[in-house]
Amino acid sequence: MAQGATITRSVLGDPGGGTMKISSLTDSQLEMVWRAAAPLQRVDQHSFLARVAELLTAEPELGDGVVFRAVRAAQKDYWEPPERIRHL
């Protein structure tokens, strides 16, 4: 398990560098966050990850359910379903 996992601002597109701390996420929890960010529009990924980090910092403990709920809440604001493709 990775303790003290971080999301780097350079990965999030912040040219200033630095890190955004997400305290004590396990590898599987961090993977959950990254997988949820992957299908988002590239321009929304930074805001999504920042929102997840904000939601998680308000929590006293970070279990899998807490991380899932934070991801789900943030995804509601940023995920747009693909347009339906009509097959004729």
C-alpha cells in the first residue's frame, strides 16, 4: 500500500509544478481516481482531480467507500456521456 500518495500538479497541467496532497490513499484507491479521470475531457481532468482531492481532505479517514463516493460526486459534475451513434 502506498501511503501519502500525491497527485502532481505537473501531471494535472499546472506548469508551476508542486503537488496536491491526497493523504494516505492506497494504490487501489489512487487507481480508482485515475480510472475515473481517464474518460473525461482532457480540459476537465485537472478540475475533476482537484475536486476529488477537496472532497477527500474533508474526510477523517479514507476507506474505499469514501474514495468511491468522492469520485462519484466529482464525476457527476464533469462526466459527459458520449453522443449516441446511430447505426442505420
